[in-house]
Amino acid sequence: MEMTVRSDMVNGVDVCHGGIIFTLADTAMALAVNSHNERALAAHAEIDWLSPVPLGANLTATATHVVRRGRSAVNDVS
């Protein structure tokens, strides 16, 4: 998934709000985990912000399966 950071997505120091970045990653994970025609929901998630993302930046979230067993899965989103 891709997203361009708009002015309504930045916080008080003019970088993309962490919740917006988390939403991008969560949506990419949801699409990946539900791509097997079996509904699944997240039970746990965590995020590490490595650097600030400025207004106008393009972000890409790529979700990959690490382990999948039935409806349980571990996914990594970069």
C-alpha cells in the first residue's frame, strides 16, 4: 500500500502523526492476512518509528507472512 502525507496528517512539529503511519501498516497487514479467503483479525501489533516522515513524503507499506497456521499468523510490515 502507498500513501502520500498530506497537511491534515502531520502533527504539531510538522511530521506525519504516528497513528496515521500505524493505520497504513495495520491496513497492509489486514489485506495480507485476509488474502486467503478466511477472515482474521489482529490480536497484537507493535510499531517502531525509525525516523520522522515529513509533509509530502510517499510511504509504502509491504506486509509479508512470517508464519501462518490456520487463522493464526505472524506478519511483518516494512
